[in-house]
Amino acid sequence: MSTPPHRIAVLALDGVVGLDLGTPAQVFSTARDAAGGSHYSVEVCTPGGRPVRSTAGYQVLPEHGLDLIERADTVVVPGVHENPALTDGTLDPLVYGALRGAYDRGARIMSICTGAFVLAAAGLLDGRRATTHWAYAARFRRLHPDVDLDPDVLFIDDGRVLTSAGVAAGIDLCLHVIRTDHGTEVANWAARRCVVPPWREGGQAQYIERPVPKVTDTSTATAREWARQRLHEPVSLRDMAEQSRMSVRTFTRRFRSETGLSPAQWLLQQRTDHARLLLETTDLSVDQVARRSGFGTAAALRQQLHQRLGVAPSTYRRTFRHP
């Protein structure tokens, strides 16, 4: 007997951002099981089932009202513009009640871009780490000082409440949820169908008033690819700088500009991600995974996974390994 699809309700409010609204259905619909069945069903709702304005010059004609949220396993709130949640931090009492009710009964709550303002207005982000579009960080902090805002990342998974940064970061968050629910293979397939990378390097910081250099011969991309092919080997900062024909100082500055991370942070992230992939897709022992991903010892791998994910390698494998 097949498992019923995970039910996702997308809550569109007045001034909804067009791209954000379409992202959940587009990404989650590509997550399928081995028989081709959908892992998720995605539907849109609005307060009272009424049409709402979008930022893209059209109205959204929903098929559901807020009662859809009562049946949802996950609720996604896309970004909004010219909405009271964004301008003064207030929320329609019916929307407030629907979101609080969904959270209280155990549903997962997600926001894309400025949708975080809606979650914050509902009190769902108080005391939590969260993110939103970097351009709205100052306003967010002013309206919601009790939220631990981090505008440098692409998304934050804080258990049952997840937030993403601006616009395309909503795709990153949806792929992360698919990866968490069904493993790397399903998430990678969904990413290929959407023609996007399964995992983007760095964070939102790389886009804050620091455009990515367009001149390819001054980019650190060659060094990053070189290092990716040698994760199992010792890779030094000087080695990477030499691949880009730069001084260590220039390379480090340009690397952070392009990725939002230091070379050491980026290399650790790459090794951790490779270790996760090996744990999910191979039968290699933890010692072998540690060596192939560049951690050297199982103890070092355990320490890193526990620090980043809060689990041991064996626990991670049991949780995320999918036949």
C-alpha cells in the first residue's frame, strides 16, 4: 500500500510575491518515489478563499480558504510586499489563529523571503533563529526584536519552523526539506528536474552589495573545483591560492566575496556534505567515509557531524539512508 502524499498548504496573502508563490508547487511536485508517485501534494489557500493581489501584476484565484491549513502537514508562507505584516508587523486575526493552530497541532511551518514577517507577526519566531531577505533585515529587527535574525544565510532549519532568505533561496529551502524527508537521491533528482543546483555554496551574505566577479580569470571557481576533486587529500589554503594564481591574501578576500565563506569554512562544508552523501548512498564503514571525505578519522567525522547536525554518523545513516 502506497503512503499518502505529504499535504502542503501554501498561504497566499495580499501582495504575495509571484515567484515565491509558485516555488513550493514547482519544487515539491518533482519529488517522486521509485514508482513515479508524488511524495507531496501542494495546494494554495487565502483568507476566506478570496482572490489576492500578487506582485507580478495578476490576482491569485485560490481553490481553498484557511480551512486547508487545518488539514496540512506543512504550511508554507511565501513572501509579501505592501502587506501589514511587512509594513507594521500586524496580522489578520484569522490568519494568526490558523498559523498558531497549525503549529500547535504539530504541523511544519515554513516561510520564503519576507514570509518570515508573517511568521514573526504570528509569534512563531520569538526566541528562534530565523532569516529573511537581507534588504529587509533592519526593518525586521525593528519590528521583531525577540527574533534571532541571521540575514547572511540562505535558510535556517529550526526544527518545525523553517525560514529562507530572499527569492531563489526558497528553492534551496524546499530542496532541503525534500532531502530531510526523503534523502539526497530524491532531492538531487528534484533539483535536476528544476534545473538548479541541489546545494548552493555559501550564504546570502555573498549577495549583499558584493556582486560576484564576472571576469573568469580572477574567479576562485577553478580552485574550488580543484579542491572538490581532492577532498580525501590534505588541501591547504596556499594550494588553493596557487590554483587561482593569486596571493593567499587576495585569494582569501575574493573567495569570501564569491561564496560568503572563508576557504576553511567552505572546505569543511564540502567535506561534511560529501560525508553525508557517502553515508546515505554507500555501505562504506564510518572509518572509510571519514577517510574519503578528508576527515581522516571516524572520531573527527563524528565530532563534525555532531557539531553541525547534532547526530552521530551511524544515526545519520539510519535516518537518511533510503533504498
